[in-house]
Amino acid sequence: MYTVVELQTTNGVTTAQHFNFADENQSYQKYHEILMYAAVSTVDIHSASVLNEYGNILKNEFYIHEQEPEPNN
């Protein structure tokens, strides 16, 4: 059993989704699909992880898109 977890954090609020797969390759397909969208996301922090049935993290990547603060003039 493999679980893919997607986390999205914006303004300090995190939402999570998970997807379960019996097949390892299908779990990696979903993992890379999430990262494909995360790469261009407007979410501050967008991540994906693959876990096995023991809770061990097999893969994890994230993108940070936080806005730079405006300089004070």
C-alpha cells in the first residue's frame, strides 16, 4: 500500500489530500502529477510525498512561491 499526500499552505493555513494506491508505479505517477501543478502553483508552499504502509517517506518534494514583501520607501 502506498499513500500520496499533497499539502498546500497559503497564509499559514495548510490543507491536505491523500490518495491510496496498491501499485507503487501508480503512486509515483500521482506524485509527479501533483508536482507538475505545484511547480507553477500560486500556493505559498505546495508539496507532495509518497509514504509506504509503515509511514516511511519514500519521496518528498516541495515548491515555495511565497511573495516577497514590498520594500518600504
